[in-house]
Amino acid sequence: MTLTPSPPLSASEIITEDDASIQGASLVDHHVGARIRERRTMMGLSQQQLAKMIGVTYQQAHKYERGLNRISAGRLFEIAQVLDVPVSYFFEGLQPGAESQPVSSRQRMFLELARNFALIDNDKHQEALSQMARALAAQSQAAQRDRDD
């Protein structure tokens, strides 16, 4: 059996293959980082607090959340334990070949509202805030119906 060497790859072929693998991985890294940031925010933790809990610097935690540095399987497992979610949580919503959507300022505000609401330890205050939200929502819906008519 005779082996014939394959022709060498051109520079453009090498760059294209590397770029494709880097870009594909970075989409996943960005998605996982966004999910870490989302969960951290929901739990009311700062990046510094998360970094300390997983034994990395603040800068490293920041790079994880931005998708700039890849997260090893062991580190992701540790982050999942600290954030009290299964590892699969970080991959939810990830579509093959689709770009992940960054969390909008409105979504971030909603997450912060939910986190802050959960931190209110007075049941009467929580109920009052809930009633106010219902009243404002009903007022907005009525105004929208009036505009539509």
C-alpha cells in the first residue's frame, strides 16, 4: 500500500478553517457567559463575589461573562454549583448556527426588579408593590385599547 501525501493547504484555506472554528466557539462562549451573568444578576451577586466563590480574579470572572475566555468543564461545573443550576442551564436557548441574543437593557431591568422584589422581606411591602404593578399594567392596557380604537 502506497501512501501519497495530500497537497498542502493554502494560507486562505488554513485561515478560513481556523476562523470558522474560533467564531463558532466564541458564539457558544458568549452565550454561556451571558447565561452566567444573567443567573449571577438574578441571585444578586456581584462579579467580585462570584469570582471569590469560584476562586478566580474579578478580571477572570469578567472575561468569562463576556465570552472572552473559555471556561473549562471543571470550572463550569463549579460555577453551576455556586449559582445553584445544572450545567445544562448555561446552554439553554443555544441554537446550532444561530447567534445568541444579548440581554437587552429591558431584560436586565426585569431581572434586577425580580431580584430586588425577592430581597424585600416584608410581605405587606411585597403585596403593595405587586398591586401597584397590576394597577400600572391595567392602566397601560386601557390606554393602549383607547389608542387602538
